[in-house]
Amino acid sequence: MKEKLTKLLNDPDFERLELDIRRPNIFSILDISKMEIRHSNFLAWILDPNENHGLNNSILVRLLRDIFSDDKVSDYTQFDIEFFNFNNVEIRREWKHIDILVLIDDVVVAIENKISSTDHTNQLERYEKITKEFFPDKEPIFVYLTPSGTEPNSEPAKNVYINYSYLRIVDILTKVIEIYGDSLNQKVYRFILDYIEILRRELMQSDSLNELALKLYRAHKEALDFIFENRPDPASELYNFFEEKVRNSNWIVGSKNKGYIHFLTPKLNEIIPKGYSYGWRNKESFLFEIDYFWNDKEAILKTVIAPGNEKISQILSAALESIPGHKKPRGKQWLVHFTEKWPFKASEINNEDEATIREKINKFWPKIEELVAKVEPAILQKENELRDIR
């Protein structure tokens, strides 16, 4: 594997990919490539002739030409656009939950934008009804915008909504900056280039970097799979904070499992049998366990007796059942007598700075210490019985 990784690092294509990925892109920096509301905001800005991008109505005209060429538009053709008064255009965002609403002359265009989700619970029919109700004197046109121009899920909506793709948005933007690029403000020009790049790379996967990445993967599949399997994720990154807290409490870290931190007190570590159970790497018969990841709503502290030796399970269960407040275990193999829960949304907390993460963990740590303080002496009373087994 070391030889394969070295070969990957020495591949000129890998260096080229790394250099291109590191090139700043404002949409990547802000991590908004998959956020529908951010795409809608940018599109509404670029479509509005009254905004400060310097493109006037060039984007909007091309979009309307595409839309009016569709068979679902009966009263207008793409040639009618030349007679529209673009001085009176109004672009609305999130009006009555409709992503983008374009009002121009006798036409209202409602655009539903879907990046990584699909329509649900008759929402498209609701938008259709609302648009017709509030603009009875305008010709309503409905557009379903997706990365590849897919149809809505709703059967009624399929007959009403025009399927439109981000591929076509890229074509329009590319053509417009070819024509107007020299006259544009440099910031606007850079924004549009970045937007085109992020659409191609993230939504359509048609950017040159996507092709280069595929070429590299085919040439170095094993090395890249190995890297992928060992990449950091919220579970492994947050683990370090919990491990730090456990060690600072002078406790012993137990078997490691993704999304969990296991531990024992030093005294319990001396007497808890190991090698008689299964399920954990170090084969401990008992551990304190904090599930901080899988629920993604809360952190859960548990006292857990592992399956394996029946006699050990009986001794440990008797110890825990001697503590007021214990609950009868629901399972028959993994026995849990105590649980404590705290709000802890791992996917969000992982994005906080280190001080904030530690603060959130510290907030519920006293409750953990309280439970540990109750459990430790109860199990220690069974020390002789547990040592006799070993």
C-alpha cells in the first residue's frame, strides 16, 4: 500500500488536480454548492435587470426564450419577448414559498428550484394555485429547475411545469460572459466564472476536474480507496474531544468504535473481566458508553454489559440493579441499565471552533460524573466474585 500511495503522489495528474482544487472559488469557500436557497438567491440576482451586475436583461431574455419555446406555453412564443417592457420587471424571492417569481408585463413565471431534493406533498400544485389566485390577469408559466432537467414527482405537475436544467443555465452564463466579459466589473466576472465552475463540478460533474479525478481513480483505485476509508469525518474528529475529556477525568479509554467513546474508571478497569465477551475489540465485559454521533440529535450515556459469559453478566447486572433508578434492560444480549441524554447535534457541532465544542461537552459532563460515581462502588462490591471468574 505504501508503494501505491507513493505512486499516486508522484503522478503529475494528481499534482494538477490538487493545484486546480486549491484555486479559490467563492461558492466552495462558503460551502453553499448544495444549498438551494443560495442558488436561488444568486439566480434571482443575475436575472434581475435592475441589479448592479451590469448585464441588464441579457440573462433573463435568454431564459425566457428557452421557456417560451416549450409546448406548455400556449399564448406566447420566444419572438414575443422582444416586445416586453423590461423596465418593469420584478423578481421576487421566496414569495409565498415560491423560490423565484418573475413578473413582466402580462406574464408571471414561477420557478421551483431543486438541487438535491424533489417536490413533495403537492407543493407544486399549491404554488400553481397561489400564483393563479394572486395574479389572475397574468399568464402563469411554471418552471421546475433541476441539475439535469428531471420531471417533478407529481403527476399533475408534469403536465404544467416546464423541465429546465442547470446545464442550460451554464450555457447561458458562458455565452453571456463571452460577449460581455470585457465590459463587466471584475468582481462580477469572477463571481459568474466561479458559479459556472461550481455548477459543472458539483451539480453536473462535467468539469475538467471531474474527468481528471475519474482518470486518477482508475489508475490508483486501491490507494484512493484506502485514503477514503481512513478519511476524517465528524465521528472521528469529535472522538478526539471526548477522549481528551475522558483522560482529563482520569478515566481509562476502552475499546474504540466509530461514533462512540468507551471508558472505565481505573478501579473498575482492574476488576472488569476482559476476554470473556464479544462485540468490543478489547473484549471488555462492561463499559461506560457515550453515543455522540449516530443519533445526531443528542449524546447518550449508557452503562453497557457486553454479551458473552453468562455468569459475568449476572454479577454485573446484580450490581447495577442494586442502584436506585436502574431500568430493566430491553435487550437480551447488550444489557443497558442506565441512560442519560443531552442535546448534541454532531453534524452541526463538528463545524464549531474547538472552544465551543469543549464547552458543549463540559456542559453535560457533571451528569456523567454523577452516574459514574454511583456505578463504580456498586460494581466494586462484586470485586471478589468477578476475580473468582478469572
